Amino acid sequence: MSTANTTPEISPAPVQSETCLLVLLTPMPQEQLDIVVGSLAATMPTENLVIAAPDGVSEALHPNHRLVPSPPAKASWTLTAADFVHAYELAQEHKADGVLMLGPNSVSLGADGLRDLARTVQSGAIDLVIPHYELPPHAGLVNSALLYPLTRALFAARARFPLAIDLGLSLRLAERLAGGASRFVSLNQAEAPLWPVNEAVVAGFTMKEISVGPRSLPQPTAPDLHTILPMVSGSFFADIEAKAAFWQRARKTPPAQSRIKTEHTASPEAAANIAPMLQAFQLAYTNLQSIWSLVLSPNSLLDLKRLYDSDATSFHLPESLWARIIYDFLLAYRLRTINRGHLLGALVPLYLAWVASHINWTSAGVDPEQHIEAIAMAFEQEKPYIVSRWRWPDRFNP
């Protein structure tokens, strides 16, 4: 597990006019590989570009480019520890100054977004380049409900997609991430996700978010929420625990970047899909009281009782309640209040309640991003709650 940096000061990243960029691609059909390579070739001089792909790239179609093989990689819906180790090893081998990691389905990235990612990494002025995707209203909700608000509240970072499938890294950040990733690989956990935003913030490295437009994100082979949510939240909670000395200090979140707002149309039909989610929440409310009562504050349990008694059309989980629920689960994970597997499993029906509430709001005409921003603000406002409970876990704040 990655740990907080103890170096008191980090010098700014050196700015270079010309850098060699390593682009690490994941397995994809040959025709898609050729499209991505062609798009990259239009962004910068070929002598500044090294392209690595596990399945190889047609040299006949790209005779003027430095095409190198990369270690065989297992297709994944997210970047893994093994990916970060391979990225740094290849960067060293080919004397690259920066790394652009492109995940599965990278052919769906628009040419402008791909160009902006590559050129920002190549500039040498930024340590972490992270994309801002434009996704459908109800896509990426684990990110919207947990990862983004926690990252923003605890690490004062406006990274809308902390678990992005595409990343740009300076060589020094690639080295740092590879060091943490190698520990997972040595423990036969090569497919574990890493949290580059947290690592970059703790190390004092520079970060920039780039709007890349729509992107088709890969899906897990077996998209089972009862597997995915505990895996992602458990990994994220562990990283937050390792960096507790850092995030407990007050920090100012940078201002939001101005973005072109997409028009949102209310869709009352979507609300019809929440019935199974509410049934799962109501069943869990009956069966998981013994677990929830060990984790959640009395006030939160009382608020959940009110939600249990509400009908589907008026079902709205307050933003502040959701923030405290996640903070309480984070603390219970740290304290091992109960078996961690059981703990994270007990979070699933509460997450489904949040999704049902989110769909209700957006079906009524509330812009999805506006609601997600309200969630993130609630996490920021409730940060004193988790800091207090982290230091004095036996006390519930009134």
C-alpha cells in the first residue's frame, strides 16, 4: 500500500521544451491500434514519441515511428498495479521523460482530447494529467457517489474521475507510483487499482485536468456490484487510511474550471427503474440493523428509518446524510469494527439507495452534475465530522 511522503519539500517539476513521450497502450484489435497510433502521430514529432503495445503495431503502416513491444497485459476495466510497474520500466528503458497510459477502448477518445492529453504530458510542466470525461447521466455512479466527493473533500483535489482509465505521468510520478505498485505485484495483487491523484497531492506534485469529451469506458467482465463496490471502496479506504496524517490538515480546494454545460432533459421514465434498488435497501434495513448499528451514528439510523418509510416518488437521500454514512464506513474500515468484507457488503444497499435518490432528482429535472457537485460540497462541509471521529472514534458528533 502506498504511503504518505515524508519529504518536507518537493522541488517544482522541471519545465522542458522537448521531451520524449512514452505512450503505453492496452490490448485492442489491430485496426483500433492503427487508428490510435495515427492520432498520436499527428500530435508531435515522431522523434519525440515512443509507442508501446502488447500486441504490436503494424510497422508497414507507421514506418517512421518508434514502435516497441510491451509486456503482455491482461485486459482490465481500470489501470492496475502491473500497468504502472510496466510503464516506469519502459520509460526507463527508452529514456522517456513522460508517460501517457491509455486504457481499453482508447480509440473512442476524440482526436482533440487525445492531442491535449499527449501535449500536456509532453510539456514537462505537469506531473499528473487526468482526463475529464463527458459521460451519460447515469454512468460512472460509483465514481460520482464515493470517489470524486471523497477525493475532493479529503485531498482538496478537483479530479472528477480519480480512477480514470487514461493518465499522463511525469517520470518522477511514474517512479513513485511504480514503487507502490511493485508491492502489490510482489503480493500477487498485480490487478489492484492505484490512486494517482491521492499520491500526487500528498507528494506535492503538479496536476491538471483536461476535458477530453465523450469516452467509451470499459466494463468489468462480470459487472457484479456486490464484487465491484467492495473492491473499489476497500482499495480507496485503505489508501485514505495510509494517508490520514496528510488529509486531516485543512486545505483549500482549487476553484472549479469553467466547462461547457451540456443540456439535461428530465426523464420521468428513468424513475421507474428504481423499484429494485429501493427493495434492496428496504430488505437490508430489516436484515442489516445489527451491522449498521455498529457502524452508523444514531442520527443516521434515525434518518434511514425515515427513508425506509418514504414512498418511491419522494425518496431523496440527503447529501449530508450520505456524506456521514460514507465517513462512518471509512472509520469502521480503519477500526475493523466488523469483518471488512461484511462491512463493505453492507454498504451496497445504502449505495443503491443513493443511486435511487440520484435518479429521482435527475428525473425531476435536476442536472446530474449539479447534484453530484452538491454531494461533493456536502462531503467538504462534513469533513470536520470524519476528522473528529478519526481522532476520537468512540464519540459520535451530535
